[in-house]
Amino acid sequence: MAGYRPLSLLLALFVAVVSSTPARADESAAWAALRDGGNVILMRHATTVPGIGDPPGFRLDDCATQRVLSDAGREQATRIGAVLAERGMRAGRVLTSAWCRCVDTATLMDVGPVVRFEPLNSFFESSGEEKRQSAAVREAMAGWTGPGTLVMVTHQVNVTALTGVVPASGEIVVARPDGTVVGRIKPPS
């Protein structure tokens, strides 16, 4: 059995390298699309305080009633903006959900003026709005011609409904205006 151990380790290493290659290529394609401009970022807000959804009775006009960014999430949003700038992404427009965690993420990224866009609001607790909101987001994406990148900061359920991708907090999905996913960019660590 001892003779199988080196072979097992070699096989495990091969699987790790091969399985990570598409992810690296995927991320490289995403960065290239952002440098080219004319594409779309669909981003899940940065890391929040623990929880799922929002507390009962939350209000969009009062951040104290919502699940908000954690200190780590605030730092993460700032780092994401810095990395986007360093890698050559120029935002042509920045749209966000009205939830404080999204507005704060977009603001802390500091890539351009932030505009609230109702179709990016979470439909986690109101799934009946998914089709209408997703159609409006797709329409905004389809109409994007640049210059620069259309940045949309939203929620996991919204990104998943639009792309099929389940993003981590702070993860970016890069898409063409027609909705075709180009690649994913994991949040910086």
C-alpha cells in the first residue's frame, strides 16, 4: 500500500491543478473584458454582519434596521474598488440596490457616482418581483454601450436569477450586455 501513496499524491495534485485552470482562465477573461469596457459587473455586496435576509420590520430608509456591512466588509469593498482601478476598470455608471449594504459597498468602492436602481433591490422575501426586476436589469444591461463598465451592486438572489451563478459576498460576475457570463472575479483576500 505504501507504493500507492506517491501515486495518490500525484493524482491529487493533478486534479487540483486541472480543476483550478478553468477558474484562472475564467478570471483572466473577466479582467480582459473589464479593461475593454462596454461590459457589465454584477456584484454581490461585500461581507455583512452574520445573518440571512434582514430583521423583521426592517426599513430601507433606516440602516439601523437592516443587516449591514461588517468592518471586514467595509474593508473588502474598499479593496475591491482599489483592485478594479489598479487593473484598469473604468466605471461608466454605478447602479445599486437601495439596501444599505449595497449602497455602502458601491460607495466604498469609490469607482464613480452611485445611483440607486430599484430593480437591483433584493427579492429574497418577495420572489413575486423576480421576473419584473430581472427583466428591468436585463434591459438596462442590453442598453449599455459604454463608455466604460456598467457596475451593478446587488444581492445573491438577484445575481443568481440573472446568471445562474451563486456569488460569494464581494464576488463579481462579469457579463456582456446581452447577459452572457464572461467570468467571475473572487473578492481580494
